Amino acid sequence: MAHLHLRINLKPLRKGLRRTILYVTAVLVPPLAVYLRRGTRHNEFAVNIVLTLLGWYVSALAPLGWYAYLTGGVLHALHLVTK
């Protein structure tokens, strides 16, 4: 009787899981996603902190609500995660 051997490649699963975690982190805490993706050596981390703080400030003052939050660091972080 022949045995059926299945080989499962886990590398794409790990990469997909990592990318999913980065996407969720980019929406919830944008500077953390940029730090995990690029580190602190690049200027993107500092730019994202400024954009996120500016987005939080504008969303607290403007009648737009959470839409202003999405315009700052979240879009920048999503851009860097998808690179």
C-alpha cells in the first residue's frame, strides 16, 4: 500500500501573515508599522510620527472626525507597507 506524502510550504503563509500584521498595525498604530518595516535609520519613521500626530490633532479639532486621522500617518504607513 502506497503512502501519500503531502508537503506544505509554510513560507508564503508566514509572509502573508507578516504582511497582514503590518497592514493591521498600519491602520491602528502607523508609526509602529513603519518602524517594523523600515526601522529608524530612514526618515520615514520621523515623517510618519509627525503625520500621525498632525492627523490626530486635526481630527480632534475638525468636524471631519476620523477621516482626518486617515489622511496622515495611516496612508503613509500603508504606502510603505505595500512597497
